[in-house]
Amino acid sequence: MKKLISLIFALIMILSMAACSAEPETPVEPENDEPAVPSEPEEPSKPAFEGAEVKVGMLKGPTGMGAAWLMDQNEQGLTLNSYEFTIAGAADELTGQLIQGGFDIAALPTNAIASLYNKTEGKIVCLGVNTLGVLYILENGESISSIGDLDGKTILASGKGSTAEAVLVHLIAESGIGADIHFASEHTEAATLALTGEYDIVMLPEPFVTNVMAKSENFRVALNLSEEWKNLTGEDMTMGGIAVRKEFLEQNPEAVAEFVEDYAKSIEFTNSEPAEAGLLIEKYGIAAAVVAESAIPRCNIVWLHGEEYKTVLEKFLTVLFEANPNFVGGKLPAEDFYG
């Protein structure tokens, strides 16, 4: 028994010594020939644009009609920017305030924007074109079927000092005829004077054309001045545009970019959904819904921005300049005019 115990004890000692003499396994390091590169500190992320307050002036007519959807979105709080809209009946109600900072952005005739650019030495620039040709000659009668038929006639017009005047004067002059042009203070007054029978021939933009014909079956569209202009110059009319204070543009590029996106959507809605747009146009006092819905197809409401509008607008302004430099403020705008 003692021999058995001794044998067991000896075996335990042998096993213990073998365990102590075994070398521990060395962990295998992963192969990596490249030295470790410390990670660069991340740049702080730019805060997301949260919108800005933007004061916008619009004119009654296609520019106001094209902005009605945006006005509604803004009223519902669905826009990133917070817009303060003003609707005016004539361009001169907006120009002074734009120069003085009462507006950041304003819809104006394109020649008026060029004139402001020259007058302010580049402090007002153009963002894009929002209206092509919208001018028509209405007649209470059947005597006019061409520009030549206006010779010796008296024409009531609206838009003194605007693109409308420049277009009418240029067409008459280039056609070699004479006509006596009387200007009303704004489109509404011209429409009223025509309807009261004081004038048989009147030049108006849409939607006032539709409004007059809806109220008097005696008036008809005698001339589409967009077609007459195209026949004479070979170019489209780019009558209306969006002006912006250059200081505001430089200090608030994201707010302006947001406006451009919002306004483009608003114009797309107006053209694609004239019935629904008409209701919004009436809601904001721009025109009656039934008039707006009928007028939209003839309003040529567009949004041309960036490179696509520079060439066409420059050609239009050049024609006006060559007709009379005063139409664009004495000289053609420089490259920085096209914002």
C-alpha cells in the first residue's frame, strides 16, 4: 500500500514539473507593413440653413399670378424662408423701395431692372426672367389686323416707363407709322377707361386682356404683340424679371437660392394647375379666379435662371438699347448684371 501511494505521488510530481517547464504560446501579431497614421480631426460641420426673412415685391399680373402658390405656402408656414409679400399695381411703386432696402427682391420689367442696375452702379442685379410676351392690342371694332393699321390711331396703354412702353414704341417706329399713345397710371385704370368707352384701342397685358373681354363682348384681341415682335426682331420678348439687391444676394446666398427654388415650384404649379392657381390668385387679390384661369395660358409665365436666360435677355435688352438707350438706363448692363 505504501508503495502504491509513493508511486502516485511520484507521478503527480512528474506531471507538475512538465507543466511548469512548458513555454507559453506567444500571440501572433497581425501583419501590417504600413505604419499607423493618426486620424485627422474632423472639421466642424456647417450648421444647416434654417431660412431667412425675405421682403418681396410683386406686380399685379403674371408675376403676382406666378407667385400665388408660394404666397399660400408661406402663409401656411411650409417654406424655409419667411416671406413678406407686397403686391403693387405699377413698377414705380417697387423700384424706390428696392433701392432703399424696403424690398430684398422684386418683380419688375426687365428693362427697369437694367435701368436700376445702371442707376445704382450695380447695386441691383437680375436673378432671372419670369415673363415672356404678354402684351396684346384690343380693339372695340374690326379695323385692325396688322401693326400698319395703327397708323394715325389713338392707343390707350399702361406701363409707362416699362418694357411695355419700349415694345410698343419700337414696334410703331420700326413699322414707319405714327400713332398717338396715351398712358394710364396702371393696368387697372387702362382697363376701366376702355370699358367705359373712352378708348376703342388699348394695349394691355394679361390677365387684364381676359378681364376686359369678359366684361365686354365688343372687345377682341386684334394683335398679339409677341408675334409682332418675333416677326420684327427674330427674338422672344423677355418682358418681366426678378431683381435682387446685390448686397442681399452676397450676404444671404442660401436665402436667395431657396427663393429661386420656391418661386420655380410656384410657377410650375401655376402653369400646370390653372384652376387651382386661379383660386389662390383670387385669394391674394391679384385677379378673379375665373379671369386668372382663362388668362394663364396666354401669360407666358416662365422661370429662366442661370445660364439659360442670359443669352435671350441680353438680346432683348440689346434691341431696346439700339432703339433708345434710355429704355435700359443709357447703356447695356455688364456681365455681373446677370445674377
